[in-house]
Amino acid sequence: MSTPRLVPLSPTTWAWTHDSTAWGYSNCGLVASDGEALLMDTQFTLGLTRELLAAVAGAVPDATVTTVVNSHQNGDHTWGNELVPGAQVITSEASAAHLCQEMSPAVLSALSSGEPSTAVTAYAVEHFGAFDFGGITVTPPTRTFTGSLDLTVGRTAVRLLDLGAGHSAGDVALHVPEDGVVFTGDALFHGGHMIVWSGSLSSCVTACDTLLATGATTFVPGHGPLADRAHLTAFRDELARILDTATAHARAGTELAEAARLVKKEYAGGKAHPERLFTAVAAAYQEAGVAGVPSTTFELVEGMAQLAGA
Ligand SMILES: [Zn+2]
């Protein structure tokens, strides 16, 4: 359970945050100026998205949401898109191309409400069982870009940054230069460990460098409380160290599950979901050229479920 709230960052920019490190409670962004509004991401369920939209209507009653930006195609950032009819939905070309490989609401619903008879179903029931995925029609992007895309929302200039593959097959951040704010999507987590669905941990490090290069001072992560430059820098440096450690295990011929256990022991720290380190180690193994590394969503969830109990 979490109680999300709309946090003003400037007269025209807000963060919608759950301050939660639990799976699925993603943060969103709002930029509103001169009757126009842009939403960075929607929520995991229709109920959570309705809550978000009610808060937006309360904060900026005269503005119409004309643009939704999707930071990537995971359901916790996109499954409320249909509740903003008429808005253009923008994401990067790489992100849009990956939509067909995402787990559908029906599949996730079945997985998280079934008998917890395997490690995967038990993990899904524990972390996703509380969400109601009923009624969702996955609503794809209507506009894509590569590199960067400059837009204006009323009189406020914003820039979308194509971060490439890292957390997902295509990640997008939203920079609001006049406020020194970046909505990072899941290129940044605060309070929880990184998940690497894309098979490239080095790209996750590069994405952090791109975020830092904006010069912004406030970073709204995909999950968890708001972050500053010091947090983003520490997050980046830890990912780089994990990459080095996991690559050394790969070169030494350590079996993946054992390497993940060792990396978890070394890097779990106080952050939530240390089992996600399985995905970081698997990505490092993939980049090191190890054959047969798990790469599908299901296989990665299976690896996390096993590491959670290791
Ligand atoms: Zn997310």
C-alpha cells in the first residue's frame, strides 16, 4: 500500500510520487503551462491512473493533457495510457519496438493470482498479487523519436532524451531545463536495486552519465523518493562496480547463479530488492559473451525469485 502525492517542483512542474521501493508503484511527472499539460508516464492499473488524473485535475484544472511520454514499455509506466484519450503518446523508437515482447496484463494477472506452486508464481503473487489488472487495454505510442526531441508545453520547453537500451530495450528521460529537473524513468531507482531487462549493464552506467550531463539538480526516479546529483552519482558508481565484479566472475568461469549469490552478498546493502542483482549479473554475463544467459522476462523473474531465497 502506498499513498501517492503530487509534489510541486516549480510553478509548472510536479512529481507524482509513491515514495515506494515496492514493485509496481512507479513515479510520474507533470508539466503544465498555458492550458496545456504533459504527463511523464501513467500508472500500473486503471485505478492508480484515475487517482493520478484526479490529482492532476485538482492541481491544474484549466489544463488539458495533450501529451503522454512513456519512459519505457513496462506496464507500471504505461498501462493507464488509455485513460488519456486524444493525447499523443511519445516514446523512443527502440522503446516502441519492444512493446510486443512485454508481458500482457492478462498474463501477469494469471501469474500473480495463481497457486504459488513454483518460485516464479510465489514471487509474482507476493509482489504483484495486490494489483487489479482488470479492464486494461494496452495503448501503444503514437509518435516515436531517436536521439532527442524538443517540445514546448504551453510556454515551457522540455527535452526528451533517448537513453538507448539499459533498464529496458529503450529508455527515455524527460528534462525540464528551466527547473533543473529530470524525470528519469527506470534509468534510476532510489532506495531499491536496479533491474536490467535489456541485457546491458554498461548501458545503464552510460544512461546515468547522460542524465548527469544535463546539469539538472533534481532527478525524479522511476521508483522511490526524489534524488539529487549525489545520489545519481553514487548509483552510477555502484552500477559500474557491480559490472566490474560480475565481469570478473564471468571471466573466471563462475557459474551465473553462484556469481549472483556472491554479488548479492557484496552489494545488497540496505536497498530494497537485492534479488534484482540477478538481472545485473546476467546482463554482465551476456556482455562478457557467456552463452545461454537467461534473457526473457520470465527467465529473469525466475532468477530473481531463486536469488531472493538464496
Ligand atoms: Zn518501473
